[in-house]
Amino acid sequence: MTVIKQDDVIESIADALQYISYFHPMDYIRALGRAYEAEAGPAAKDAIAQILTNSRMCAEGHRPICQDTGIVVAFVKVGMNVRWQATLTLEEMVNEGVRRAYLNPENRLRASIVADPAFGRTNTRDNTPAITHVQLVPGDTVEITVAAKGGGSENKSKFAMLNPSDSIRDWVVNTVPLMGAGWCPPGMLGIGIGGTAEKAMLLAKESLMLPIDMAELKARGPASKIEELRIELYDAVNDLGIGAQGLGGLSTILDVKILDTPTHAASKPIAMIPNCAATRHAHFVLDGSGPAYLEAPNLAEWPQVEWKPSREAIPVDLDALTPEIVASWKPGDRLLLNGRMLTGRDAAHKRMTDMLARGETLPVDFTNRVIYYVGPVDPVRDEVVGPAGPTTATRMDKFTEAMLAQTGLIAMVGKAERGPAGIEAIRKHKAAYLMAVGGAAYLVSKAIKASRVLAFEDLGMEAIYEFTVENMPVTVAVDAMGTSVHATGPMVWRERIAKAKALETV
């Protein structure tokens, strides 16, 4: 009978979580490399280049791929012949492993978990608790898969109770556009079919732990109805033209995974959960011989892609920015930001708009300034700031009108598209929204040359900082006229893809 020691579980989980914070799974890197070679959309190809460059930098520097280092999910399969040498419960062991990983001083990871989610939303400071799923199975080992799921992609999860005769393909194709680009494509879709509502969601999440093998599947051909459906959905979603970061292009997803289980005769539950460009998961087995340590991948396997600013990129002096300059920007323009930029996201915006509603003076002057929606990782060693990629901009839409009308703010930087309320406020006040690439957090952080807290220090990573940046790459996603590239880009590429396919059938 195998004896599994408590400390071995804790150490293995801590090591795995550090590992996945800076090493992409190689199946994702190979698939993304193929997508880069095939991509014909200039903006999408540039975004993929940033993601691949960021990935290699993180692998070399052992720093997080994304500033959102995720909520930890653990799938634990416990052999029924295992005996435990432990004083903690299994969930407590997982949480202690999370705690050690996220507080590691050599590569401190961002604590994103809040307790009392309906009211106080107080950060637990160590990213615990994890979400742990336990299954008893035959055998004498403990098999663990851990993932770190970012909020931007998790928030785009979808679920429906279809009628038995409803089309799964139609539901997926109609639902994916509703997810926007806040899940940071290109990634993969996990789909769960059957069971009950909660079982379908669990299957969708578990399917995301499977390796990317769409290229191999297409090469050999499907061997089951589920594999046929995977190919059909993969092609149909990519035909939507959403593309990398929602900018329009050929690769929106790299794979579709499907797990199914029997269900009630009157039901067809279906869940869909995306994995983002910061796909993070790892698998290991404990057999009683000690902790499990994951082998580092070979850096030579990364595609030889090194992102550099476009020659067409426009330098912008943030310290001399005016509304007239902002009004001159066109949708899709690539900018290189230089100078001082403010930061702030959900909690800071809520506090500021509450202060404005009470007639109070804000602690920071936003006149002719740019705000970056970001919650950076804490710096280590000689870093000015840790990985500092953008957060989902639509969460700030409800604050945008007040910020633009009452503070003098003239531009914002974030991730993915803006919603109707945000776009209308931007159009009304002749401001602009600039998009940074989600999944390139370490690359972005290298453009930040100085950082200091200006206000709301108690909010931690959500405080208002002032960053001094040098050649920080962004794209004009919504211009002063309210034109959004997240609407125009996919529309253009959807039409191009449809025309190309029509010509193929002639």
C-alpha cells in the first residue's frame, strides 16, 4: 500500500504552480507558432508575436506570463489503495501548496482571491482558497492536475440548457461572439455536454486540461462523432474572423475540447469555458517516492519570433498630450507611449466615482492624462514593477462617463473591446481607448521605467500608480469618433474568410 506524505503533496503543488506561472504548455506554444505563420491579419500577427515573445521572456526569466496569476483549480484523483501520512485534509494540503507558491519571494505571484464575494470582497493575500475537485479511483497513486485560471477568461464562461433537438454547433457559433475578446484569444474552448448543470460546467473546465492536438486530429481524420464535432466547431469559430485579441484574423481558437456524459432524456446541458493566451496547467503523479518536480521545457522549441515595434508606430509624448492629438488618432493606429501614465482599475474607479458623486476632490489630477487599467504583480529583485498586462476594459465602462466628464481624462488603456456605454462616452467626450495585448504582461512591464503609488495605497495592486513608460506598444481600439476596431476588424475578416472559402468550392 502506497503511503502519500502531506509534505510531498504541498511541495509538488507549490512547484507546479510556480512552473506554470512562467512556462506555457509546449502544445500551446507549438500551436500558437503555427497560427503565427498562417496569420494574414497584420494586427493579429503583431499580437501573436507579442504573446510568443512574452512567453519566451517569461520562460527565460521565470516571471509570470500574465499579471493575473489566476484562481487555482486542482483536479485530484486519489487511488483507493493509498494511505495518508498527514494531519491536514486534502483541501488544506492543496491550499498550503498554493500559499507557498504565491508567496515565493523569488517569483511572487499576484494574490487575486477575495473573501466575502457578495459584500466585503477582502483579498485573502495568499491566493487561497483553491477550488479542489476530488475523485476516488482504482490504484495506489495520487494524480493531480493544477491550473491557474485568469479572471478575464473565466468571466466569459457560458452555459445553456438546450432542448434535446437543438444544434450544439449553432449554440457555440452564436455564443462565441457574445464573449467578446476579454478572454484573450487565441486560446482554446472547453465544452461540457450532458449530466446536470454543474456537471456540464465541470466537464468543460476539465476538458481544458487536455493537450492541444487539433493539427494531428485533422491530419489523421476523426474517429468518433465527438471528434467530428470538434473539427466542425474549430472551423466554424475561426470562420467568425474574431482573431487574436479580437482584432480580426484567421486564428481565434487553437483547439476545441469536448467531454460528455449521459443526461436526462428531457435535457441537453452545455457549458463552454475558454482558456486564454496565458493557458496554464500541469499534471503530475505521486507514488510515495517523494515530491513530483516538473522538467523544464527546452527553450530551443520556442518559435524564433522576436516582437519589435512596427515601423508605422507613432511615438506619443504623454507629458505633452492634448485633446487635439487624441482626436487625430485613427482606429488601428499603433502607438508607442512615452512619459507618465496613471493606473487604476475596478476598486479605484468605484472609489473615485463615489467621491465625485459626493462633490469631493480627487487625490490625483487627471487633466489631459491617460489611465491604464492594470493590477501589476509585485516586483522582485531589481524590477521597477512586475508583469503588468492590461485588464478587461469593459468592467470600467460604467465609470467611463463620469471619469471623462468630470476629471479631464482624455484616453484609457486596457484589454479587449469596449461596450456600448463605454464607446458612447468616448465618442461624446472625444476621448480614445487604446488596447494593449493581453498575454504579454512581462513584455509590457519592460516598457515601465519607473513606478510610484499616488493614491489609494490600501487597495494594493488596485491602487493608483504613476508609471513612467518608454515605447509601450498599444493600438487605437476606439477613436474619438467612437469607431471600434473590435467591430470593424472581425467583420472584415469574416467576409474575407467567407469569400476565400467560396472560391475554394468553385
